[in-house]
Amino acid sequence: MNGLPLFLFGLTDDKAPTHDVATGFVVAAESEEQARALLSAPLDADAPPEEDDRFNALHAGDEGREVWIDPQLSSCKRIADASMYPSPVVVLKRFQAG
């Protein structure tokens, strides 16, 4: 395989909501930083600044985008040096619906 490494993310923020949250991801990316940036991507980059940015999230749930940027609130572990994915992508999302 010549694809990107895989990273496993987990929610470690004990103050995060308990439902309607993403609790983990597997991400193919060149680095942890690139993976965190992908997870914190906005759904609508053109949303007005006064809108609550926490809910303007492509991948995050009610825990908010900032959780996936901050290593104090989410863990990251490289689980594979290569994958079948040639470009950055969220491979798997674990979501706790409520």
C-alpha cells in the first residue's frame, strides 16, 4: 500500500455532551496536524461570523469542532503507516446519537 497513514481519534473531553456527539474517528492523512484540521473543517466556510461556529461543523457533532483541534480534549494515535487512501479523508466516524 502506498496510501496515507491512518490516525485513530478519541474524545477525551469529560465536559462534552453525552449525545449527538462524534466520539471517535479514523482518518487518513499525512500527519496528525492535517487530520485534526480535516476533523475541524467547517460545514459552511461562508457562514456569518455571528453564527455559533461550534455547530458549523462538517464532521463534528454537538461536542463542537474545537474538540478535534485540541490535544487536551481529544486523543490521536497513528495506527497504520500506510493505507489504501491516497488523499486525506475521514474513513470512519463513531457517533453517539441521542
